[in-house]
Amino acid sequence: MDTALSEKHRLVRRSVRRFCERELKPIAKEIDREARFPWEVVEKMGKLGYFGIQVPRALGGADLDSMSYAIIIEEISRDCAGLGLCVTVHNSVAVYPILAFGSEEQKQKWVPPLARGEKIGAFCLTEPNAGSDAAGIESTAILDGDSYVVNANKAFVTNGGVADICLMFVQTNPGGDRKEISVIVTERGTQGFVVGDIEDLCGMRANPVSSIRLYDCRVPVNNLLGDKGQGLKIGLAALDTGRVGIAAQSVGIGQAALDEALRYAKQRRQFGVPIERHQAIQMMIADMATLVDAARLMTYRAATLRDKGKRFSQESAMAKLYASEASCKITDMAVQIHGGYGYSKSYPVERYYRDARVTRIYEGTSEVHRMVIARGLL
């Protein structure tokens, strides 16, 4: 499969790289330390179309393809993985399901402000007793006249602290078929909508991950996304797209770690020569570069298949699995090359190391992805 970048894609990469080096790189260390969501940068990103990457222009988006999406997420994550996480989750599992399953009225209401970055989206599936077992969610939505009364307890919601439009996965037939899950779009400000404390995370600290709880929250029937009981279908379709984004994010983190390792190996001297001259360092750098390239190619393959309208579930699962695990290996080697300095917050590789670790957990753990891949083969 030809995954060579077109001139359009190279232009997208150059444009995003310039923006990130100017706006994100100088503050990345600070916002990680302070666990601060950088609204000042987010507003600029909204004007550039980063929050509506694949949204049609008629709805306020940039109308780009999946390859451009992967490139943008990779480049943002290369400088700030927490903000890369915000952008990929917003685009893939918040905006995309509304575009794919929403009514025309719902699209016109929610998509334009999301695409412009005026409102932030969130995907609310995980609960204290339900994560990999999506059918085990306990949140409920009971029909009462022209409203649903929603009670929910969602955990580890990416963008949760700043989200305005939340896709809530709920049981619409409590006590009946546990697979009758529906998606109800719930907006911040609705009575009974409560945002929990921001999680004090190991990595991705610029993203305000939080719990979101709904207490007898009345939501209009018109906020039901798709058909009743279609929640698992919507969730799986969204996650196929989201996995391409997390794979791209992992590639960005890995590339950043490789760049820093190369820079340090040229500067640091031991035994009278730069450490890049030592074979042990060269072996690690070779492995890191190979892992980055392989992960990027797998990510591009999944994006290319999606752009061609072909099935890509298996390929996106493989890309996410491989890229996330590769990112952890790459950042570990980057820390090792830096020696004691790699364990210090004075150097960015320790941040990359922390950020990489969670990519093997969210949007499907590595173990779940292996199950998905095996089922596809068997």
C-alpha cells in the first residue's frame, strides 16, 4: 500500500509543526508541571480548524482527510501529548459520532461550535465498574414524557474538566437486556450535571481528566444520538477512528523522545568522546528509529484505508497496539540514554516517559486490542 505523503499532507505537517514550535513547545514543561489546560493556545487552534479536522466546511470544519488528521495529532503530541489527547478525543469520539449518527438538526446545533473549538467534546463511557466491559455500564436514562432522566457516574473522562458537550453512554432498559445501551448528548450547565475533581495524573497532565456525574438530569428526548439501543455500535465506530488518533499520538511522543536522545547523544561526553560514538548507544538509537518508523507506517495504513472507505477496524487496532507499546519502549530507551539526567525533570524525556505509558490503557487496553485482533483473524 502506498502511504507516501502527498504535497498537501507535507504542507499540513509543515504548518502544524511551525505552529507547535511557536505556541506549544515553549509552554509544554510549564503546563505539565502546573497541570494546566492552555486555553490561550486552544483558542488559536480553534481558528486553525484543529477541532474540526474532518468536519465539512458547511458545518465550520477544515474538511481534511484521515491522513491529515493523523499528521496533525502526531505533530501536536510531539510537543504536548496532553493537548494532542484533547484534540484527538474531541475529533474522533465526540464530533465524529454526531456527524455519523446524528440527525440534521443535531449536526446543525452541536457540530459548528465544536468544529470551531468554541465548545469541547467528551466521550463518557468508562465507569467505576465498567471499562473494558462496555456492556457493564450502570448509568441509566429513564424516559419521562419528552425527557430522559439520566443518572450517571462516569470516571476518567478525557477533557472532562472543560467539556461542554458530552456523549453519555447509558442503559435505556435498566434491568433488561444489558446490551441495550444508548448515547444521549448532555450539555454542561444542565441541572444535575456535576464535574468532579480533576485527576492528579502521572502523565498527560495538561488534559483536565475528571469524573462527570449526572443526578436526575433531565435531557430532551431529541438529544438521543442515533436510535435507542444503538450505543455499542456508535461506540465501536467511534473507537475505530479514535484508535488511529491514539496511534498517531504515540508516534508523536516516540518521535519527540528520539529527537531528544539524538540531541543528547551528540552533546554528552563519556570516556573522552560523545556518547553517540559508543555502540551501546547506537544500538538503542537504531531500535528507537525503527520502532518510530514502523508505528508511523501502521498508523498511515489505517488512515489510508479509512480515506478509501475500506474496513479498517483490524488495522486501527493493530496500529494502536503497536504504536502505544513502541512509544513506551522508545521513551524508556531515551531515559536510559540520558542516564541519571533522564530521571530528572530538567530534561523532557521524563515527561515523554510518563505520557507514553497511558497510551497502552485508554481507548482500549493492549490486552483488549489483542483480543480484537485475534477475533478478527479467527
